Amino acid sequence: MARRVLLADDHPLFREALGTILRRIWPGIVVDEVDCLRAAVAALDDGAATYELVLLDLKLPDCDGFAGLLALGNAHPETAVAIVSAREDSATISDAIACGAAGFIPKSATSAKLREALKAILAGDVWTPDDIGPPPTDAIRVIASLSPAQLRILLGLRRGLLNKQIAHEIGVTEATVKAHMTALFRKLGVSNRTQALIYAQALNFEAPTST
């Protein structure tokens, strides 16, 4: 069966260029393209194709920073997700790996580096540029450890949703949301929504913790 990779990037020319490089490295590889996180999730949910790897741009309009990476990983933990980004600072790379990325490939990488990265990632290794820097922030480490339900509730809080709206969106009762929220606050070390929202700022791709 041919290898299959999903490219999630909102720049058509970049997707075309990256797809060309992938096909040059592995003749016969199947490369599918989407331009938003929602489409990437739909492609994985559909199950019609089995992807070995998703190459994700964190700057997708609906990716919502590291939240998109975490949500994708929670929904499809069996699929490796590597970041391909124009951002190359070491703190962003560290935070992305802490959020479950299988690798971090700068968009400035040469074809040789891209080949090296993809071979390592598809072999089950985590690949990053040589200059990966400080460890991830404490906030990112804690958020990355949240359960899928706790993460969805935190993301709902970020969007300003009420408990009943979060309950409707994820298909549980308000009582269940409150129970998850209590556990979420305990894990974050906060006591209310406002403090949780401040904590969640670490997910912002442009946040000071990731620059």
C-alpha cells in the first residue's frame, strides 16, 4: 500500500512545492492537501484513507495556536502530526513538541533536511532542528497533560461559552461539564474561569511564552 501524507496549509503554492518534494523523495507516495484544520480533522475522521503523517501549519486560520495541534492529537493519537512552520524560534519548537508534535520542520529547510526529517518521523523518531532551545513552559506542559474532555472544556472557556453551551457542544450534561471543570481547575492550579483563561494564553501561537 502506498504511503499517504496529508498536507494542511493555507498557501496553495507552498502545498504544491512541498507535495512535489515529497513525491521526489518517495515516488508513488499519495499526498492529499487541505487548507484548514477543520478539513484535516474531517479527512482523518472520514477513515476512507489511512495517513501515516499529517504535516500541519500552526498558522492556519482555525488552528488556534497550539490548541489545534492538541485537539488533532487527542482525536487521532494513532496518526503522527509534524509541524511545518515559518516560525523557527527554539521556544516555539519546544512547546510544539511538548504538545505532541512528532517533529518540527522549518519552512526554510532544504530538500535534504526535509528528507532527513521525514525519514526520522516516519521511523517513529521525533525530529527537530539542531538548535532546539529551552524546555517548554510550565503552562504548556500542564495543558498538554489535560484529558481530551478537559482540553475541550478549556477551549470552550477560551471561546466564552457557558457551561450549558459546552455541554451541548461535546454531548454531555452540565453536571459532567462541572465535574470536568473542577478537575481542570485543580490540574491548572486555579480557582475560577478568569484564572484558567489567563493560564490558557500559553496556547496562543503568538504568545510571549512561544516567541
